[in-house]
Amino acid sequence: MPDTGTTMQQNEDGKASAPENREVELKLLTDPATLARLVEAPVILRHATSKGIVRRLEATYYDTADAAIAAGGGSFRVRRSGKQHVQTLKLASQANPLQRPELEATVPDMAPQLDALPLIDLGAPFETLQAADLVSVFTTRIRRHTKTVPFGGAVIEIAFDEGELIAGERTEPVCEIELELKSGEAGALYELALSLLEHGTFRVGTQSKAERGYALAFGTRPRAAKAPASGVAPTDIADEVIAKTLMACQRHIIANLVAAELGQETEGVHQLRVALRRLRTAISVFGREIPASALQSLVVGARMLASALGPARNWDVFQISTIADIEGAALPGIDFADIRTATVPLREAGYATARAALLSPDCTHFLLSLGRVIERRSWRNDIGIDALAVLTQPAQHFAGRALGRLNRKATKQGQHLRRLEPEARHELRLTLKKLRYAAEFFLPLFDEDEIAQKYLKRMARLQDVLGIDNDVTTTQSLLREIEASTSSPQVHRAIGAVTGWQGRDRIEMTSVLRQTWQLFADARPFWS
């Protein structure tokens, strides 16, 4: 009978531990010269148990004709290494981004042997899957140099992979480092990667070979993703809520990195900026009572990355929202075609700035540091006894205090709202964003869903109204850039039309602001 894996266990903190049927892996993308250099990096030479093993790996990835396995978040391959053949089914993970459940079995050749895996326990589409349903989607050819590295209280297998993905006539190079946890805690993966970063540049890989292979075969592209649920539960203590919330933010960031880098859909940059704001909100909320330096150190990286994404997002909004809305009014004598053309190089420059930031060592360092803080639970360090006591409190108490503080701050900032200067209204809008994100994080802790939804709906409406004011300020800055870039009379007429239209928007916003604010102010806090 073929060998199969057994059930994974986790340690008592819920951290990723060495699994038998759950891959815990961190992927790093680099170039051939850096890959060769990092094989001999000092941290590897000091800790590796041997010079390692070099293998040639060939794998075929299979799926149904309608890609049902991929649609279910999985991948299925048969890999040959020397005379050995191993088939592997990997499944989607909704928790730790490092982890993927997997089932393996040795087989006699490259043909799928589905009866060697306990598919009946996995539900659709796997339980009814037959070998005859499968077709080859793509193949991989990899030269893999593996070394075993005891590091940071863990044992890590580090694989230096170089080769290619092949789908019909299309190919794509592979040059990456895989750090796989064999025993110990997953925080060591991030720590080893940070040590490697001192000796060469690379990026955190967020796509598996399977995902890249499917994209190559079918011409698909990564799609932007909205924030996942925090996963907190009413029985959680504050320490568990911090871990779950930060991990949800991490998953949101990772899910949008490639889409933002490619820039083929505007939601990529937008969702990545949202993810970074949510992370900063979480750190701000937690930091009031858990003033851990490890959390605060992440804020700078998140803020710098979000700032680099700002111009791309602003030009996206200008093109797909601001101009489109005014065009829909069919203003006589105003043609927006030339102003759209004038924004193209400015938007491209914004995306170039965003792409450079995402590919930079600073971004890699930030992502690895975030992962290390989460896996090591670093907020438990360097804090006083009072903060340690907070960590063991019921999460409802912690969340209630945090939401109450933000609600009081918003209420104070909103006094005499119609007389506030634009900068003060902008500060109120930022506070409301923090309050909204915090409410979404903590919502599962409270059994007041109807009240909560009413509260959130009124807050969202107020944010929308205040957002009009902020959009006007941002647009004026963009219009000045356009004005400086061209002397076209048509463009300058369009600039005047946009300015006048948004002036009207601001007047309308002021007229409804008081009522919208009062509805929010009267809403009952669902945590009280």
C-alpha cells in the first residue's frame, strides 16, 4: 500500500508546528546570481548539517477539464525524483498563510493513482474525483539543492530551486528559495529569511508553483481580495484576538501583493492600501494597552509602503470615478478625452513608484518582520506586568474599551462639524476609518448583530459624505499636476469643469453633513 500522511498537530499556542501532512513553508523569489550566492551565505554555512543534496525534479500537474481542483483551492501533481514517484494533493488554507494541508503517496510511475489518497474525506470536488477525469495542465523541471539547517530552535529544510514551468509552448523561469519547517515553530522561518536578506535581495513569494503554472496555462491573473474575517470568537482572551487580527491583516496584505504589482486591475493597489490601513489600525488599537515595541516597529514599514501606493490609487480614482461621474452629466462644450490622455503618463509614473516599493528590500523586510512578530507572539515581550495582565483578560473587555475610546474621540472631533476646517474634517474621517476597522475586527465578540449593522451602516454613510470633501482636496492636487504637464486648451477647460463640479459636490456635502452626523451620533454602540 502507498504511504500517506497523518493528522497534523499544533502546539498549545496555536502556532504552526512541524506537520506530517501539512506543509509549512515560506517562499522567497530571487534571481540566479543571488540564488547561487545565498547557497553559500554565512548563516547557511554556519548552521547547515551538510553540503546538501542536489536533485532533478520533474512534475506534472493534473486537473479536470474544467479545473475543478484549482477552483477548490487545491493542486494535484505527480513528481519524479530519480526512480521515486510521489503524488501530492495540496489543499487551500484559510488560516496561516505559511500552511497548506497536503496528502502524499508514493506511486509506481507518473500516472495518477487517486485510490492511494483518502479523497472521500475531503468533500467536493475531491470525493468523486476519478483518474480518468484528469488531464495534464502543465509541467515543471527543477534543479533543487536542499540543505537541512537547525536555526532558531527549529529544523528547517531549505531548498534552492532553479528551473522552469512549461505549459504547451509557453514557459516561465523558476528561481526561488523554499524554507520548509520540519520541527519547531514557524517564526524561525521568518528569522532565517531575515538573516538571508543581509546577503542578497529577494521578495516574499505569495504564489505557489501550482498557481503560477495555472496562470501560465490559462492566461489568468491574480485577482484582488477583500479583507478576510478576523476569526475571533467570544471565548477568546485578548492575546488570542491580537494574534488572529494581525494574521487576518497579514493574509489580506499577501493576497493583494501580486495584483498590486501587476497593476492590471485597480482593486489590487486599493485593497493593498486598505490592508495596510487595517494593520496600522490594529497596531494602534492594541498599542494603547499593549505598548510592545515589536508592534510599533511595524508601523513605519506599513506607512511607507502605503504612501508609495498613494499616487497610483489617486490616479485610479481620478480616471475611473471622478472623470467618469462628470462625463455622465454630458456637460455642453466639455470633452474629457484629452484630460484622460494627459493623465496616462502621470498614472504610469504612480504605478512605477508603487512597483518599485513592492519590489524593494524594505518591503521584503517589512513582510518578514510582520510574519515573525505574529509567529513569535512578540507583543508579549518588553511589556510591563499590567499589559501582561491585559493579555489574559476576556477579549470583550479589551475590545469594549478600545471601541469606546475611538467612539469618544470621533464624537469630540465631530463637535461643531459644519464649522470645521477641511483638515479637521479629514482627521475626523481618519478616526471613523479606525473605528470602522476596529468594529469589524471585534464584531464577532458581541451578540448584537442587528444593532451593530445599524451602527456600521450609519458610520459608513458618514464616511462617504466626508469622503467627498477629501476627494475634492486630493483632486485639486492632481489637477495642478495635469495643468503643469500640458498647455492644451481642451485640457484646461476640462480642469475648470472638474473644479466647478466638485465645488458643487462640496456644497451639497455640507448641506447633508449635519443630518448624517446626527444619525451616527444617535446610533447605539453595539459593545455597550
